Amino acid sequence: MARFICSHRLPAGVMKDHIMTMFADAAQEATNVRGYRSFMNLTEGRIFCVVDAVDEATVQAWFEKMRMPTDEIVRVEIEGDQGHLNTL
């Protein structure tokens, strides 16, 4: 599987914690995508997700199914963590 960073912009304050919990649970239960990590500022309506999937089209289709507007999906080539780089 490949790794993707996805950005989402929603109206400020519309998305609530309990809805994001449902999204996170759904990403763990899905067979075609796997949620890896998320960063959210719901007050500003900004969400960034890191997900694993076979390709970008699969990620886009999953977010469409979940009715989550997506601004951008970018495939990760190199992941850095605390000064260590890993090629994916």
C-alpha cells in the first residue's frame, strides 16, 4: 500500500468531534483504505489525514463515499519522523 496526505477544508465550526470519531473508526474498518494519522483544527474547519491505500483513486472514492470534501490528495514518497527519513 502507498501512503497519502489529504487536506480538507470545511466551513469553520461545522465539523464536530463525534463526527470525526466516526470518520476515524470508518477508516480503521474499511477494507480499501487505512487511516494512519489525522490533524484537525475544527474551529477553523481544517483537517489533514494520512491514509494508506493502493492508489489515489481509491482514497478519493472513499472520501466521496463518506461525503467528505477533499481539497488535495498527495502521495508520500519520503516520510520523516524525528530526524529519520524512510522512503516509502
